[in-house]
Amino acid sequence: MPNGNRKINFNRLNNQIKSLFIIQGDTENENSNFILEKPCDVKILPSGESWQLISKGDILIGKMSSANKLLNQLEKIKNDEGLVPENIDSLTNILLKNYALNSEIKEEQKKNKETLSLVINDLQKKENDLVNETIKIQSSIMELDQRISNKITRIKADIYEAINRNRKSNIETTDKLNKIIKDCEQSITTINHMLEQKSKSINSLSFLLLIVTISMGMISYHLYNLGIFENFFENYNSIKLDQYSSINQNKETSLKTISPSNIEKKTPENSSIIENNNITSITYSNRENIIDFIRNHYQKLSNRAYYDTWENLSENFISDLNLSYSDYEDWWDSVSTIKIENITLVSENNDSAKIRVTLTYRLNNGNWISDKKPYIYLKYDLNQGKWLIDKKLSS
């Protein structure tokens, strides 16, 4: 059998080997590594010149034996000159030197590993500290943002509350002014009536004085013809006539001074005044069409112009619902789409109107809901010169 350094070409000796061994593995493979798993059993014949095969052996091709593995590893071990050691002593020295070197390398690797572990731990600690600091900063930012938002909400509420107070105050002031004007008109009517009565009395007195004057004139004439008291009666007639003229003039001046036309009235915008016989009537022009007003109102809501639409609500509407501007804004912010399906004018006059509007709303969550109060009652505000939504009902 070959030794450890012997190579066998199985392709060249294939027939001879197969006559003695059962070969396993790839015989076409040029790899000459093999393992003799079982030797063949032969015996010499009595003649002493030939052999007899008793049983074949087993050979596994392509697998390296332990001896070959060891030889291959030993061939890799070289000295400082790059040569394979020639004896055991040289091999042992090389192995000891490599072992010492490997120990140093392992010790260095251990130190590096410990240092790396410390660095990693330090980085992890800094990362945790950074994460905690970031969480604190985010929490502070959220808290500050909430405080700012609450402050803005309060400021908005204060602003609109002040606006509502001012609007209510203006309405009360206007109502008081209109009441004063009405009281003045009543007083003027009473005074005119009194002056008419006094005028009648003055006319009666004037007629009586005229009769007396005529009588006195006739007497004067006769006395004048007689030449007696001529200057006296001339002076008397002059004084009487001047007095009568002065009374009538004072009456006309008084009537002119306190006539209702001389009292300044607040006239609503886009309106005209028609006066006839001291009776004042108001006619309106350029009023916004009610249906256009409703369409514009909900279009502004779609455009998030909440302040403009808030101005379209009457004090009665706001107070009945106990509505604040922030609640009003929050509700319409929850609506993504406003759909007007139908608008019908039910009734209208100078002061009020009733209109039926079919509305559906699409909420931010995707649900559609119908407005359960389609009837909108409006009133016309003379002070603002515009329609106001006064209430919404189901019928």
C-alpha cells in the first residue's frame, strides 16, 4: 500500500484496483485523495507463485484521510525563512512561537473587546440620555403649543364677546334713539294740536278785534270829521295791526321750528325717505336677495370664513343656542362638505322672511348627515342694512 506521500492515479490503475477493491465516489475526479475503509483479503497459494482473493476491500475516493489532513496542515507551517521545518524540534519551536504570538493577539483582542464594550456602553448611555432629553423637549413643546392654543382661543372668545357686546350696545342705543325720536314726534303732534287750538282762539280774538276796530274806525271817522281825537285813533289802529301781525308770525315760526322734518333721524343704509303731510314712510332698495344671501352664507362656511358668517347671526339666534364663537368654529371645522340640495322662499315682507333649505353635511369621518331643521327664519336689521338669521326650526 502507498505511504502518506504517495499519490495514486485511479484512472490509470482503474482495472487493477477494481479487481481488488470496491470503489466508492467519483473515479473520474482528478482528486487523488481517498480513504482505505477496508483492506482486501488475499492468501498465497501452495505453489507460492500466485495469490488468491478471498474478499474485496473498500476504498472511498474524494475524502481526505486524517494522515493527509495532518500532512497538509504541517506543510503550511514554515519558519522565519519561509521553509517547512525538517524535524520535530524545529516544528515544536515554530509551534511554541506561534502559540505565544496567538496568546498576545488574543490578549490584545480581549483588551480591544473590553474597550469597545465600554465605548458601546457609553454611546448607549448617551443615546438614552439624548432620547430622554428629546422626549422632555417634545413634551415642553407640546405643552407650550397647548398653552398658546388655549390663549389664542381665549383671546378669540374675548374678541367676539366684545364684538357681541358692542353690537348689542349699538342696537340698544339705536332703539333708545328711535324711542326718543318717536316721543319727539308725539310731542310735536301734541304741540301742533295745541297750537291749532290756540290759533283758532287767536283767530276768534282777531275777528273780535277786527269788529271792534271797524266799530272804532267808524267812530273815528265821525270824530275825525269832527276833528276830535284824530291822532289818538290813528296810533291805536297802528298798534293793533302790528300786534296781530306779530302773533301770526310767531305761530308760523313755532310750527316751523318744531316740525318733524327738522329732527334728524338715522336712516338705514340703502333706503329712501318719502315725506307727505308729516307722515314718514321708508322704502328699501338694493336689498340682497334672500336666496342669494343664504347661498353666500353657506359658501362662506365652506371657505372657512367663520367670522363673516358669524356676523350673519342675530343676537336671538346666538342666545337661544347658548352659542359661543369657539363652539361655532369647532362644529363647522368638523364638516368637510356642505351640500345645498334645494332652496325655497316660503314668505317675505319688509321686516322678516321664511325660507326652506335642504342641507346635507359630510363630516370629517366620512359620514353624511341631513340637517333636521330646514326652515330658516330671517329678520332684516335696519341698523346694519342686511338680513340676519334669527332662528332655525324643523317646521
